[in-house]
Amino acid sequence: MWGRLRTQLRVGGVAALAPMLRGLVMRAILGVESVAERAAWTRRRVERLNGRRLKRAWWFEQRRRKQEAEPLRTYEHREFSQNGEDGILERIFALIGTTNRSLVEIGASDGQENCTRKLVEAGWTGVWIEADPERARRARSVAAGRVVVIDEPAEPVSIAGSLRSAGIPERPDLLVMDIDGNDWWVLGAVLAAVSPRVLVTEYNSTYRPGRWWVQPYREGREWDGTFRHGASLEALSALARLHGLALVGCDSRGVNAFFVAASEVDRVETGRSRSVAAHFMAPWFAPGLWGHPRTPERPQPLTERLSEQEQQAVSLSAAPLGRRSMVFRPGQPVVVDVSVTNLTTKELSSLGSTPLQIALRWRPHGTPYGAWGAEQRVRLRHPVGSGRRRRMTIWQPAPVGIGTHHLDLVLVQENVAWLDRVPTSVEVEVGDAL
């Protein structure tokens, strides 16, 4: 470290130390947060601090958005994707059209929820690659022969051969990359073999514009549950530019970046800066200050159905967090303090064959319960022990419609039952847009 410090001083002077100092400060903050999350009292303070950060980031985004053309993320829509990728891809292909309707998704999981299932349902063909054999087996039943499912790890030395064996054309319409590890290295090998018209890749939004960061390559690497995964948007954009792709946007949660062939970029966006900073979105997808949690979570799985009596012994309560006025702008983060009380004899968690999650939906005032809008699911970050109460902070963007709305929160045991007979509701007022 001291040798590197001396080199920085010799080459660039004192000004060259700024990036290093910023990196040291970030590491110190991450270390403090990692320790803080081990205790319930300090973890709650971290979550509250993150709620305030979300609100500040939202206001910043509103000011920036007034100075730019309509971003792709305004078209977000979920059907089978996690973060609205379905709607963004629909918008991109509506602007540039399709050719062979061929796709590749690397890290396709079990096919139930990924970026390309909606396209497969619409008749697209191609390949899904998934390293986990069990997930790949389930993906084959979802694909039903419409795409080839390859159950092998994506490695730079073998990925091109796998794509050739699957019959992927040299210029497929879409390539999706999501393996939370060797993404940058595998993507480089793929782009050397094929030239997609559209690329979607996860990026590590912990590292902001100006930070070129890539996770070192290691064969068989998998996500370890920490913030050190994949590559920064700066690094991925530089790699994409080398292969004729231009960045056109990111989703609103700071998870995915979208690229199109440079020859067609003018059809997707006009009058906007094409810099990484113009499109970058910070991490808005987890309670930690920087997006991904600091340490892996290992709650005990819930493996059996809760009985009727046990379902009634689990309850949920919620209240808005740290806000005197309950008037929000459309899309502004509504941060909610949630408590889950477990009076059963079992430990409850969000893992296992029948996971427990929180379902959230917005309901306009005067609309009866049950006539809900689009639903979101939030998992419990930590298990809730028998006879214990667990508090957590979650957030949802305020609805678009002006007026009074209710955010209904309901506990659900997946594929089993809704645990709350009557939902917990938080009432907010949505005012005029900026």
C-alpha cells in the first residue's frame, strides 16, 4: 500500500490521491456497516439511514430528469423479469425492430423469472445457460423446447463453443448477462464470438461513474452474498464500446444496464448525453447502504406448511418511517417500518420450498381490499424465531395517480396461503408532480 501511495504522489501529485482516499473511506464505511448489521439495534439505524439516502437520491434524480429526454426506465414493466426489464426491452425493440428474434441469456436461473422468458413466450428462440443443474432442469420444463437449455458454468474458454453448438447466429437480437461473478470476463469472450444488437448486463452500482472496477477472474466463481461482484458500469461500458455497443440506459433500481448496436443508437435516444454518468443509477434494491448486503445470509429454511392455527399466530404491522408530512410526489420512495411477529413454534424465513414473504400493493382510497394494482414481493432479510418479533425497513415508489392511496402489506407463505385475513395499510397522499 505504501509503495502504491509513493507512486501516486510521484506521478500525479497530491491531486492523484483523491480516488485512493475515496476508496479507503468507502471501505471503512462498508466495514462499519458490516459490523453494525450484526446487532438488531444498530441494524435498524443503518436501515433508517438508507431510507433517508433513498429520498435524497430520488430528489436528485428528479432534478436531473427535468434536463434530459425521457429515459428508458420510464417504460419499466414486470411480467417475468425482476426489475422491469420486460418493459424496457419491449420499448427498445419497438424502436429498432427485430431481425432473427434470437436470444441468449447467461444466468437464466430456473426460467420462472428472468429477462427473456416473456420473449420466449412470444415465439423467440435461442439458448438459456444455467450452471445449477437443478435450476436448469426446471428451466427446461418452462422452455418446453422453445429454447435450448445448457446446464454448465459460463467460462471464457468454453462459452463461444457452447453458443456455436446451440446454433446461435453471429448477430442475435439479444444477449443477457447475469452471473454475479465473472461477468466481465465471460462477456468479453461472448462479444468476441457474437455481435448482439441489444445487450443487457447486470452492473455493480456500488462503484459509481469514474470507477473502473472488475472482480478478479476465478474459475467457477459464484456470488458470495457481498457487494463485491461483477464489474462497474464504467468497466462494462468500456468493454461494450470495444465491440460496437453503446449504453442507452439503466433500470431504476441500479441493477441492469442496456446497450444497443452503435449503428442504431440514434433510434433509441436523441438529444441526451451518452456518458456513463448520464445513465448511471445508484443501488436502490436492498436495505444496505450500498445495495448488496455485506455478508451472506444463511437463515434456516421453512420446509413445511403452516397449519391454520399457526397462520393465525403470525402477524404483521407497519407504519411510515421518519416523515412528518405524508404528502409524496409520484414515484417518490415511501419508506415503511415493518414488524413481523411470530407466535408459532417454528422459525420463519424466506428460503426453502414454501418461503414466507411480504406482498405489497397500492390501492386508491375508496377501492375495496382485493381490487389491487401491481403486486411486489419482499423477502425477510433475516429469519424470525419462535416467539420473536423482527423489525425491518422496506420501501415502495409512490403511485402515479394524484390523491389518497393505501399501501397494503400482507404476509404470504408462497404456494400455501395468505397469512393475514385483513391487510395492514399505510395511507399516503400523492401530490402534484414536480
